[in-house]
Amino acid sequence: MRSTRKLLSLILVIVLLGSIACKKESSIVNVVEYKIEDIDNYFTVIKYQNEEGKTVLLTDPADFPGGSQIISVNTRPFTAVLEAKVDNTTNATRNYMLSIIVDGKTMVFENLQVLPFASASADVRYVVQ
């Protein structure tokens, strides 16, 4: 009888510790930053995934202030996606870099070069685990 109580107590402690550990893991928040270096008015489309995983579509680069958008993610896996389209109406080649930064570390980036009087697009994706 005594060993049964000890065994049940031990099982209860293990279950409680396991549930606390799972709670801590699921409450971890990652900071995801979508970044476009050298953003300017030639961007006609910018798309990214928000905290809920829904696509946000912007057609005005002013809505992507400073070339950056920061979100907090606490669901996993979370697929971070940044897409952009540029219409270059100048006679000079334009260069940009799209990147996804997680907790201050660049996880993926893509260079986007747009020739004079041309359009081009690029996208970057990263799965936060």
C-alpha cells in the first residue's frame, strides 16, 4: 500500500513537471522582422505573413516604414514569408535586399536587382520552429 502511494505520488510529480515544461515551451515568443534594405517608392507590392499567419498586402511602401515590419510569433511551426515587386521607371539599375530576421539573427535573405525600365519580384521564406 505504501509503495503504491509513493508510485502514484511519483507519477503525479512527473506529470505535473511535464505539463509545466510543455507550457514553458509553448509560451516562447520569437521576434520576426521582415526587412527590405534601400526600400523606395518603386515598390508596388509588398506581402508578408502577420502574427496569425494571414497575408498582409501593401501597395504603398510608406505602409512599410523604414523598410521593416516586426511581429511576435508564439505558434510553431510558423512560416514567415516576405514578397516584393518593384517597377523601376528610371534609367538606372536598382538593388535591394529582402531578409527575414528571427530574434536578431538573419535567417534568410535574397538580393533583388531591377534593371532600368523593368519590373522584378523576389520572395524569402523561413519556417520558425
